[in-house]
Amino acid sequence: MGEPTKMNSNTFRYISITVAVSLTLLVAVQCFFVWQLWRDATEGFERRVWSAAYKSVYKAFRASDVAGSGTEGVINVDLDDFELYFSADLLEQDALQPHTAEVVDRTHGGTVLMSSENAAMPKNPITAEIEIDDEGNFALRVHVEMPYRRLLGDMRSVLLSAAAIVALLMATFVCLLRIMFRQKSLDQMRRDLTHNITHELKTPIAVACAACDALRNFSADADRARRERYTEMVSVQLAQLSSMVEHILSASVAEEGPLRLCMTTFALRPLLDGAAAKCGAAGKRADVTVDCPDDLCVRADKFHLANIVATVVDNSLKYSGERVRIAITARRTGRGIAISVADDGMGMDPHHMKHIFDKFYRIPTGDVQEVRGYGLGLYYARRIAERHGGRIAASSRRGEGTTITITLPDDGR
């Protein structure tokens, strides 16, 4: 497989904006489609009411029944007769709803001359007004209740499908953003790893090359003390390079396939004492205490367990000031053997806690890395603890220190 495509900040921003705009347009189209359907439904109902009203007026109010502008100045209408025709026509148009009818005099500002008896004004009505005389002086006005609930029920399947599409689009957008954020984070971790490895490897190589150059060009081999000092420098730097390679290979081995563990039962106290003894070579003032019963034994791979304890202790030294107090404790608990390493160092913020056991993850500090490393130590510790059937957890507060706890299955109790 080829190398993953790099995602810089501009690319990430453009993709995010494009996806957001596309999703907004799709949601807008869905909303417009639903609104259009709703408008068509309400306008269709209004047209059916108007059609029923026209038919009923034509049937109920014949020309001979309308006085128009005659000398008598009256109009003879029978609203009960109209109600019979109107209800039938509404039913035929599938628009039968609660309604009222009234006759209005347009020449006097729409004064109501008569209205349906014992009929309350419908809720949310639509109104249709139809002339009933030739001169347009009188009109029949009907009020019919708009059946919003029924119209919504008729559109239920459309509304549900539109809501499902919008929800699916939103879920897809959120998932895509999470993948993009994850990809950006992985790209950043990969760049940090490359930067760190380059920096870490260049230093011991440069020191070893300088020592060899001094031996070769400045007659340092003639002075026994100087020769031993330079060869010791080369030896130390090569050991450091070997340790770096071992860390990377250990993480790779821990990830690939079943890891063969050489399980033995041994006393835990000497192993913890050995990890504490190495703190003196860190160049810091470390006050290390070990609290472990002498008879506490654990069944584990001694080599890997020593490595992960040393890794955790080394992190306590790295992420601290010039002086640090480290407490290493081991106890048998209800869940197994718990080994804790607590320090009073820098600590970390909660949002970094869930990532510290991820491969290559390091707490971001920009381009300047005051603490050397690759982000592999705690990942390796987690993998080894899990291969033992145990777990590793952390608790920390910024400025107050960190506690790492390794829990392994009991030794057969």
C-alpha cells in the first residue's frame, strides 16, 4: 500500500467547508421539498372548498330567489337549504370539515345579514366569499376548518423519509468529520514521530562520530585516559541507539500476532527495587520509595514486566522538574496484583488522558520537544499488560502528578 495522503490545515479546512456547505444544501433541498408538499396540500384543500362552495351556491340560490337590486331591497335565501348542498359537496370533494355560512351585505362594509344557526366559528378556518346577486351587493361567506392534523397524517411517510434522510446526512457528516480529525491527528503524530526520531538519532550519532574523529585525528589513542574516555562516550551513545531501536522493535512485536510470553512465578520486590535503582542515572534528584511485601509473587513474563515498569518509572522522571518524588507500590487486590507508580511531576490535562496509551501519541508541545521520546513506551506497556490478561490505567491532574497502575492476574490464588 502506498503512503497515506498528507492532510495539511488548508486541505482540512477546504474539505470541512465543502462538506458543510454540501450538507446544508441537501438539508435545504429536503426542507424546500417538504414545504412545497405542504403548500400543495393546503392549496389543494382550499381549491376543493371553493369548488364545493360554488356548486352549492349555484344549486341553492337560483336567480329567482335573489332580489338583487330590486325595489324590495331584500334577498331571499335559505341557509339551511345551502347547508344541505354544501355538506354534500364537501363530502364529495373529500373536504368535509366543521364549517359555518353567512350572508353579508357588501354595500354596508360587509355587514352580516344572517348566519348559520347553532354553528360555532371553526378553528383555523379558511374563508370563501361568493357573490349571490348580479350587482355584487350581496355575498355568501363560508368558513371551513383547515384540517392541519389530517394533512400532516397524509404526509407522514414523506416527513419520516425526509427526516430519516436528514438524520442520515447529519450522521454521515459527523462520522466524516471524526475520520478527518483522526486522520489529521495521525498525520500530526507521524510528523512528530519523524521529527523526534531524527532528533534522537542525530545526537548520539554526532557524539559518537566526534569521539571517533578525536581518536583518529588528534592522537587521543596515545593517551590512555583520553582514549578510555572517548571509547566510553562511543559505548554510551551506541547503547542509547540500541535502546531506541529496541523500543521501536518492542512496540512492533507487541502489535504483530500472538506474543510468546515466558511465564514464570517470581518475587516482585527485587524487580521493583531494580527499577528504582536506575533512577539515580537520570541526572535528577529523585526520591524513590518502594512499598511491596517481600513475599508478594506474580506470575508473568519477567523480562517484559521489568521493561514496562522501567518505562513507567522513566516517564515519571522525564515529566517532572529537577526534583521528583516517586512512590512504587505493589499490592494484592480483588482484581489481581496491582503495581502503581505515583509521582509529583507535571501531570496532564484530562483530554490527554484517553490518548496516552495510543501508539505514537505524545502530548502536543509545538515544534519544541523538551522531553525526548517516540510515544511508544506507554503503548508498549498497554499491549504487554493486555497480553498478560491484565490492564493499565492512569490518573493525573495538571501540576499535581500522575499515577500509573498496572494490574495483572493473580498468581493462582
